[in-house]
Amino acid sequence: MTLYYKNFMQNGNVKMKWNNIEKCMLDTMSDLVEKVYRKVRKPWITQEMINQMNEQRQWKNVNNEEVRKNYRRLRNKLKRATYKSKKEYLDSICDKIMEFQRTGCYDFMCTKAKELD
């Protein structure tokens, strides 16, 4: 390593400069292109549920009685929302499958059933 590189690493400027470059790139890309969210693996998960998960994570490792109660409250609220959302999603898929079966579109019925995997 060169002396310049060692001094550059020791001063911590690399991380700061990289953060500035990354922020600039993200700002430029978001101006040029619409913000693209990561595709969710499970289609019944909504953005509201993701926000609740992030809020719950803030309280996970704090250790006192009031925070534990708040964490459990958030966890139960998220579990109820997830259960309800998943049930609605599966019901809608099943309704579509049944509709395809009634109309005799068995190829569409099979593709919808494969989506559930």
C-alpha cells in the first residue's frame, strides 16, 4: 500500500467520501427515474405492514417493562394485520381459480394455482 492510501484510510475519509458519492448517485437516479421499490416475495405484504415491521424493530432490543409492552402490542397488531391480509389474498386467488373452473379455462386455473407456491 502506498503511504497516501494508508493515510487516507486512517483518517476515515474513505467512508465519508463513499457516503457522499452514494448519496449523490441515489439523488440523481431518483430525479431521473421514478423510485422503484423492491418486489415483495409475498404478495399479501403491504407497505403499511413493512412500516409497522420497521417500527417494531426499533423497540426489539430495548430492555425495560414499558418498552416490552409496546413491542408486544406492535407485534400482535402486525400479526393480526398479516393474518387478515394473507387470508384476503388467498380468498381472492381461490375465487379466481373457481371462476376459471366454472368457465372451463383449465390452463388459466393451473397457472393461478402455481402462483400459490
